[in-house]
Amino acid sequence: MIFKIFWILRGLIYKPFFGKYCLPSYIGKPIFIGNFKRIFIGKRVRIMPNARIEVVDKNSSIVFEDNISIAQNLHIISGGNQELRIGKNTTFSANVFITNVDHEYQDIDIHIMEQKLIFNKTQIGENCFIGYGAVIQAGTILGKQCIVGSNAVVRGHFPDYCVIVGIPARIVKRYDEKSGSWKKTDKDGNFIDIESKSC
């Protein structure tokens, strides 16, 4: 894949501008990168083309830990003097949006874009998989190895080892350490006892 050679060269050109950029990472042609110095990229981070990576103020940051695979059209925004961290070994499908920024909307006499911004900690745990078209909203904390379904709209705190789907997203499965298997759950993440429900 000769095009990846160009992506590696692009990364080398960008390297002095980032807060941190470790090799062998690479980046396809982005749409926009805002505030390079507040973006920190670990080893083996692979970013496909058309990413939009934005840090909206001088004290916020985005941290990509090691060995992260990002498909095309990622849009990620961090603001409010907060760090938005992506855990190591995480994979993103295409067209994913992640933010720690919300717009206030409650004053009906003021245009939404003129109302204040609201910031909430957002973090993706290690070894997560984020499905195609997923939206990770401000205030979302994903634990280790969470699986987010395609087109899910996610907000809230989710424990390690869970499968999250839907709009709004909810837990449908979790890993049960006692049995060593993945089990179905109710919407609150409690295991469903299938045997007791059978006739």
C-alpha cells in the first residue's frame, strides 16, 4: 500500500507541530487539525483520511494512546480545559464523532450558537471498538473493552466489558467473569437469567 508511505511522510512533516507524535504512526490527509500543540499521538496510531481533530482552547487536549486504528472521517472535539483521552488498542470504524462539548439551548430568545458551551469529561477506555457512524457525546466514559454498535448515540458512564447499542445507547451484553462468557443484560446492565425465564 504505497499511499501509506505518503501518510508516514505527512506525519513526519506534522511531527514538530504536534504536542507529541510517536513513530511508527501515520495520518491520511486531514480535513482540519486545530491547535496541533494540544494533540498527543502515541506509537502506531493509524489515522485514515478526512479526519477533523479540534482542540478549541489552549488548556484542553486530545490524547491518542498507543496502537489505535481510526477509519476515515473521524470528527473529534475537545474543549473546556479538559483532556479527551482515547485508550490504547482502540479501533474506530468510519464516520465516528466524539466530543466533550455541548451547546446550551434553553434560552429560546438566543440563537443556539450564541449560547454558552457546556463541557463534560469524555473518555474512551483501552481496547474499545467504536462502530460505524457512532456518536460519543459529552460526558461519556467508556470502560475497558467496550463495544459500541453502529450508529449508536452514546452518553453516560459504561463499565468495562460491555456491548452498547441503540439511540439512546444502552448496554445489551456484559462479560461475566464468573462464567467466563458474554451474557445478555437488561438496560441497566444487570445480567438476565435466561434459564429462569424459560418454560
